Amino acid sequence: MRIQTATIITAALLLAFASASAQEPATAAGQKQPVTAATSGNPSTSSNATQKPPADDPAFQNRHPRYKLELGDTFDVSFDLSPEFNQTVTVQPDGYITLRGIGDVHVADQTVPQLTATLRSAYSDILHDPLISVTLKDFEKPYFIADGQVDRPGKYDLRGDTTLTQAIAIAGGFKDTAKHSQVLLFRRASEGWYSAKIINVKKMDKEGVLNEDPFLHPGDMLFVPQNTISKIKPFLPGSSMGAFINPASF
């Protein structure tokens, strides 16, 4: 997956929202807007502190999503009964592929089962009940992005099941300036839409509520905001103030 510039802008907007409403419950997930937010263990919602994320949030409930074709991906198309149509095709910049004997077909954002059904439908005009198999050759390798107040921000390979806290550890862990209670997890929901979830890692670590530690999907981005004390520290009268304040409490 490719992270668009709009994602970074969205992160900044949600960070501003989170800072301004640190004492209020976050907006519930499910509202139809470009970015939706849900809370996991928000400290300000004492009666709902152990409440799990909404079960109807498909963007965060599906643990094993199928890979969707990206621009530039290459795959083999094999015909069991008509090998003369075997071919290797590449997804063009407009999302189309050019098929032998058929022409252009749009396949971007399709999973392999969806692509197979599309190809069978396209070739049914010239072949009777074609048996087609698709093998991906060159495609976007699974990855996640860690940004903000982690020791080593960057893009990392996503290998196997990886949770949010594990991803933070892979990125070097939290900096002293990190706000552990409001880690943002961005996930693409559909074309042009992103879901965002606020994860209270501080509460998870303290209470051992590991079932609230979400598994990452390919293309996810986690953003760790800056804590309050690190923002105001440059304006404090003396460095000795640091001896009386624990940054991890923010």
C-alpha cells in the first residue's frame, strides 16, 4: 500500500483534536466522515474504561485481510485448458491490465479471488467455462509505518502477526517525550477514506489488557504524539523542574 500525503495531514489534524479534547471522550467510530476515531481505554471515560472497541468496525476487526492489487503489480495468468492464453501482465498506472484476446480490464484494488472472477468473466465471451489461476509475482511487500515520538521512525516490513505494541518496540520504543495514552493507528478503510483509532497503550501496559492490543494490517501507520510536559518544557524557568515531573504520566 502507498501512504498518501493526505494521511500525514490527517495525522496532524487528529493530533490537534486529541490534545484539545484530552479530558473529553473521543468521537465514537462509525460516523460517516473522511476520518473516524474511536477510543480504547480513554482515561476520561471511567465507567467505560474497560469497554472494548465497537464490534461493528470492519476496518479494525478483520485480522487477516486479503491483499489488494496495486499499480505496478505483476502476476501470471494461467489457463489449464487453453495454455495459448497464458500470459504475464502488469497493472498499469490507470489500474487497467491488457489481456491477450480481450483488451483492457480494470483490476486495481481487487483481491486475487476477485481478480480470478473478473478474468473468468472477461474470457467467457471467447472460452467456454475457462479454468484460470492467478499467481502474484511482483507486488507491494507488507509494511507498516511508525511515526512521531518513537526512537526510530520509518517504514518497516510486516512479517507475520504483529501487534501495535510490538510495532512500537520494532521502531525502537517510546521516546521520553511520547504520549503513551493516545497513540493513533491509521488504517485505510476504502478508496479515499481512512479509519483512525486512539489506543491507550499506557493503560494496556499498566492493567495487562493485552486483548485490546490490535494486530496491524499491511499499510497501517501508527503515530505517537508528543506529551504535554515536553511541549511546555522549553518555557519552564529551570531544568530542575524536570525532577518533579514524570513525562510518562502525560
